[in-house]
Amino acid sequence: MATVAAILEQYPDVFVILGSRDLERGRKAVDSLCEDQPDRASRLELLQLDVSSTQSVTHARDAVIDRHGSEPAPLYGLVNNAGIGLGCEDMERILEVNLYGAKRMCDAFVPLIQASGRIVNIASASGPNFVSQCSPQRQAFFRDGSIQWDGLEGFTREVLAAQNNSQDPGTLGLGQNNGYGFSKACLNLYSLLLARENPQLCVNACTPGYIETDLTRPQAEKRGLTPADMGMKQPVAGAVAVLFLLFGQPHGSGHYYGSDARRSPLDRYRAPGDPEYKGS
């Protein structure tokens, strides 16, 4: 919601469609966003959407077409922000939202995005951290800009099968069996694929940083600490990289950015403030 608030605040000519799986929670979010600035209501639309459901995504796309048409393409950008996984041990469920959810959204909505539009996939530093623990061969896989969807999907199925059979992830060149980090590493790889297949768009991924959200707050509670004690930042800080990739001048397409809106490697952690990654 902080990203939506920042867009509405900083870009007065932009109209935002806010997707929410739960309409009641979505309405509360809209009310909160418009509480102090009721004029925002004319630039904000709620769309019921569950990225884990192909039917829901299809209905959402059709609703956008009904309201805004399809020609010319009505959308400037798409932010894939849905995510689960911290505290969840169901890797299949995590992938269903974090990876396949983003693909469902892109399959449905890319045809509605105008040329030179933007796609921002919200990843996480957990992705590069996960890759850094993999074998050199597997690290190369997660950097492969020529990857095809069949190859990526096939590997996720192989990993799921190995997990179901209690197989050591090391046999697949993987490090710690972290479903969340694995899903975000796959999302970064999908972003490379998506950028290559859609040269008319600017497609990038980013981490919002370690932000206090419903997803991260239980980590602090579990340890008896406050979010600040854990180093979590306020939600507004998580919008920095997203807004840069939506409205700024990123270095091309098919890259991963840190929370400070600087390019970062796919296979290792780069801390905010460190020199920007210059590799290919």
C-alpha cells in the first residue's frame, strides 16, 4: 500500500489499479489511502485479484478491459507485488504465488501494456542470498539470460519432487532448502526471460528491502523483538526502488535492483550503499 500511496502523492497524473485478493481488505486499503486526501479516489480503482488462480487473473483482466478498453493499450505499467513465504513451509504454495502468480499476471496483462511501458517484479534479497549458497553450476543457471520458461518450470517441478521425496537439495546443486529464497531466485530469472521476450517493455525486478509488513512482522514477534530491533524499515522505504523502476531511468531491461534503486547481482547480496553492480 505504501507504493500506491507514494505513486498517488508524487505522480498526480497517474491512475492506479489496486489489486486485492480480499475485497473487504481492499476497500479498507482504499479508504485509508483516501482518508486524508479524498481527491485520490478519482485516481484509484480496486480490482479483486488472486494471482494464485488463473480464473481470478482472467476475470481481473476482463474487468480491466471492460472498464478501460484494450485498444490502444490502456496500461503503462504492472507491479507484481503479491508474495508469501516467510514462515510458510509449503514450497509448492510459495511458488504458486511468488513465481507462477507473476507469470499469470504477465501472460494476462502484457498485451494491455503500451509500448515502452514498465513491469516491476517485487523480488527479495533472499533470492541472491539463496543463489550464493548453490553450486557454481547452479549459480550459472540462475544467471542464464537465455533461459526458456519450460526450463525454469521444469526445474521447479524437479525441486518440488526432490523435496517430496526428502532428497538432499545438494544433489540438485542447491544450498539451504529455503522455499522463499528459491522462489525469489526463480522470479529474478523469470524477469530476465520476460525482458528478453518483450523488448518493447522495460522489465526489471527489485527488492523493497527489509520492510515491516504483515509478512515480516511475525519474525520479530517470534524473537520477542520489535521490528526496529530487527532492522526493519518503514513501508515507505520499500517504494524507493519500485518508483525508480516505474518512472525513472533504469539501466535497460532484465536486471535486478537493490532497495536503494541500484543494480545488484543475481548471485550474491549487495548491501544498500555499496557500489552498483556493473556486470552483464
